[in-house]
Amino acid sequence: MERLDFGKMSYGCKHYHRRCMIRAPCCNEVYGCRHCHNEATNMLDSIADRHDIVRYDVTQVICSVCDSEQPVARQCTNCGVNMGEYYCEICKFFDDDTSKEQFHCDDCGICRVGGRENYFHCKKCGSCYALSLRNNHSCVENSMRHHCPICYEYLFDSLKDTTVMKCGHTMHSECYNEMIKRSSFSCPICSKCRVSGSFVRNSTRGCSGGRHGVVVRVEVTVEAAIGDFVLVEAVVRGVIGAKATKVCNGDG
Ligand SMILES: [Zn+2]
Ligand SMILES: [Zn+2]
Ligand SMILES: [Zn+2]
Ligand SMILES: [Zn+2]
Ligand SMILES: [Zn+2]
Ligand SMILES: [Zn+2]
Ligand SMILES: [Zn+2]
Ligand SMILES: [Zn+2]
């Protein structure tokens, strides 16, 4: 085995396989990765001490194979291993698991996963979106630069998948699915009427042009997830119910 590959995939934290730890420039502590840092520092008792690391500011790493601290670089100057099979010198980011197909987007300014060829950067939304969304989504200014309306985690560099809704607003896919399970069908940000889910269900909501009092059978397709982003495609297939005045309880 080549020296460069020594220890590959056998070190790291719960977030990444990597062969180094980082020294946080903000508090001078050593962490497995920036998420390890942020999780720890945001649990500190004193609110004044809570903070996030600025990834670009990291200057020192500690090789996990030989324990030597050194300036950020891909290869350990002491033992010669790659501290990350993927390495981004802008983000000071290391990851041995290249099956994630990491790439650095200059417009986002951060590394993303899922393969560069599967994404485009939407300048208006301010983030990389799956190719299936090109010319096929409602742009919302800096749509990804806000917190998930359900769990309040910042979406832009979240490790979790994000769903882009018809209205262009975004939230975590898992939070989205939770919301759907609880039969909540409107965007929590703009409250635009919207139906979705990977199932067929009868809806009494006036989603298709406000047909209140009519049972609308709604068939919905959710396009396959490509990397981080999912296009939610809601298609109203047809009205199968006739007048059903009792079922509309003033929803909207
Ligand atoms: Zn810190
Ligand atoms: Zn970590
Ligand atoms: Zn080393
Ligand atoms: Zn990067
Ligand atoms: Zn981007
Ligand atoms: Zn857009
Ligand atoms: Zn969320
Ligand atoms: Zn919305």
C-alpha cells in the first residue's frame, strides 16, 4: 500500500473520515472537524462563549496517524500520509470518503457533495441546486441562506439534504417529510397552498385554484432525489369527487 493511503478511512470523527484534527483558531482547541467544534461550543453554558468556527481561518492541523501538528496541507509533512483523500485548500476541508463526490463551488464559497456535474449554481437563490431544478424552480433571493423553518438549523451548509418546494422556499428533507406526515401541506414560510408526498391521497384542501367544497384526489410525484436536493413536483391529476360541502371546514 502506498504511504499516501496509509490509514485511509480508519480515522475521523462522527462527521467525516479523515486523518487529521483541526486546531480551532477561535478558541485554540483541537476538534475532529468544524461540526465537532460547533456542536461543542454551542452547548457551552455561557451564551457569550458560544460561537461557530470560520472554516477559512483554520491554519493548523494535527495528523491523526503521527500526531504532529503542522500548517494546513493535504499531506502530512512528518509521516507522509494524505490527511484527506479529498482536500480543499480554500475550505481547509479533508475527507477520505470520496464516494460523496465532493466539489468546491466558487460561488457558494464552500465544498458540496454529489458531483459537480450534477449541480448548477443558481445565482439568485444563492446556492447549488440539482440540475433537474435548472429553469424549473421558483427563484427566491438567497433562498438557502436562512434557517430551516422547522428545526432552525442554518440550511446553506447543513449536512442534511434539503428540499426545494414549489414556491422556491427550502427546508430539510427530513423536516419536510415530518411536516407532510403531520398532514401539514403548506409552506411554513409563505403559506402558499401546496400538496405533496410520495403517495396518492384525497385532499379536501383548495389547492387547485381554490376548489373548496370539492374532494380533490391529488396524485403527487416526488422526483428522485439527486444528491442534496429534491424537486418537489405536485401534480393534480383530476377531480374525482363531486360536491362535498361538509368536508371543507374553512381551510384557507
Ligand atoms: Zn472555537
Ligand atoms: Zn466532526
Ligand atoms: Zn502524519
Ligand atoms: Zn471547498
Ligand atoms: Zn454553488
Ligand atoms: Zn433559483
Ligand atoms: Zn430542519
Ligand atoms: Zn413558500
